[in-house]
Amino acid sequence: MKRFALTAAVGTTVLVAALSTAASATATPSASARHSQRVCTAAPVGYAACNARVVVDSTGKPAVTGTPSGKSPADIQSAYKLSPTAGAATTVAIVDAYNDPTAAADLGVYRTQFGLPACTTASGCLRIVNQSGGSSLPRTNAGWATEISLDLDMVSASCPACKILLVEANSASFANLGAAVDYAATQGVAAISNSYGGSDSGPNSAYNHPGIAITASSGDAGYGVESPASFSTVIAVGGTSLTKAANTRGWTETAWSGAGSGCSTLNPKPSFQTTVTQCSGKAIADVSAVADPQTGVSVYDSTNYQGRSGWQVYGGTSASSPIIASVYAMGGNLSGYPAAHTWATSSGLFDVTSGSNGSCPTAVWCTAGTGWDGPTGLGTPNGTTSF
């Protein structure tokens, strides 16, 4: 519980900093001046909080613009060398808590804005169900609704050809979220993304489905461990800062200071992780993608979170988890535990070698370097060969 208390304190500090610079802040902060805050409150034991962070303006509320100002699908595809036509025969599942009543409409705005093919409930490309597959959806929660918008948009950005299954749990309890994961696993999906986390806990069979890439956010409070990312059967997704660069790739990445990492003391080390982690239990993370709100992604949301609707900029490992789930769906190497293929083919990744998410007993757990490290795992996608 101390991790989440710290997260709340950090969020408060960020908000105070934003208010103190009101005279110079604008409604659309530049990337170098962006402040962000988490959209879900801290979770008690047995529950999870979403890991989305929204860029805020000088009033401390989500900064809304008339047109997108964060990274676009073209940026995500360029940075990670992804084909916009891959994954046509696959479905990515998104598991979140509560209902987003504008999910389908907001997704339509996002995909139209960026020239992506339509993905609607009428066509069957998008399905929205409750945790048992029914049509009676749970109550609305504005914070989690923005998380859903972020997740749907990131699947669309990474894999425009993929179908999407959104499973909405009745609440943010691990019992209900786990039931939603179990249902999703019966629906022929290639990957299941979980953009949330709670206190590290022991193994959970709901997140154990060989043949499906189950991803989870590593957390947004810096060095420290969350579940479900800490489960041995889950692909823990860390976070980076992603910026354009005048190099061969066209982009550069460093470890995001907010990305979670570390070693679980409650979950065993999976067979695919090597001794390089220096952990006796499950090491976090396995892989990573953009998560820093300072270099964040464009999201369209109209659920009126904190009285704001429209184009916003989001970050958090809530962004990186659905991106990585989508890349696994496109890559198709899903036999057994898909992370094993990634660990065996890490040469197909961009290695992130600089940046840190705090201080820790063993440097590799919190400081990026050559090869595996805690905040960024083995690296970020360079196409789909490692997925």
C-alpha cells in the first residue's frame, strides 16, 4: 500500500507544480513543459487502479485541444516498424473495470481523424461486453472510461487491422478483473491487455492462459512491483520516453522515470527469464513501449472526465501495455507463453540503454543499460520478429 500512497503524493506534487506555473502555462503545454496526473485513485488490497496519466493544463484539469497534439498512429508505427495491414485475422482483448458509455463513438472519432479503417460494433470489428460476455454493462466510472479510450486508441494505432474485444469488469477488484480475463481467453483472442495494477500478490490462475499473450502495465510510480505484471504467466510491460531524432531509426528512447520495475517476492521466476535479471522471482519488466506523458500519445475521449472532453494527451504504462499486446497479435508467435519467444529472440528489439526510474539495491533493476533492465525490459519493438 505504500507504493500507492506515494503515487498519490507524487500526483499531488505534480498538480501543485502545475498550478504554481499558471501564469506561464498554456492550454496546450509543449512536450517539455507538460504536467500530468493519474486518472484513477489508489487501490486498496485486492483491487487495482488504472495506470493512465493525462496531461493537464494550468488549472490542473485535462488539457483539451481542437486537434490531436500527441503521438499519432503514424508515429507509433514508424517508431516500432509496424505494418498497418498486419494482424487482420486477429483480435486483441482489452480488460478494464466499469463502463465507458462513449467508447464506440470515441473510437470512431479517433480512427476517422487518422484515416484508419472503421472499427464498429455494427461490423463486428468492435465488441463490448461485461465480464461474463453479456450485454448488460457495469456502471460508468469517468476515470476508468478515459483508460478505456486510451486502450482502444492504442490498439488502433498499433494494429489498425486488428479486431478489438472490450471486456468491462463489474468493479476494479481482482476477482472481477480476473473473471473478465478468463472470459476474454475463451473468445479466440491473440492477446489480452491489462492496463492496471495493484499490490504485488501471489499467482492468479485467471492470468494463466498459454497460447495467448497476456500483457500488463508495470506501473507508473517508478521502482516497485505491481500485480498482475508480477505474475509469472504475464508479460510485464515497462515504459519509455520516445522522441523523434535525426538518426537511422528516426527515433530515440530512454527509460521513463515513472515506469515500474523490480523483483516479485511472491511469484516464481518464469522459465523464460534468465539469470541476467538477478531476481530469484519474477522480474519486471519483460518489454516496453512509450509511456512518458511528456512524449505522450493522442487520445480522444468524451466522457467528460473532470468536465473535459475532446483531444487529450495521455501516457503511463497504460499506453504501453495495449501497444505491446497488439504487436504480439501481429507477430503471431503465441505458443506456450509468448514471452519465451521474445526472450529467445531479443535481437529483434530496440535496446533502451539510458534512463532510470529511481534508486534500488541492484542497479539493473532500476537503471537502463545494454541488454535487460527493469524499467524497459529487453527493449521495445523493432518490427514483430520478437513477438
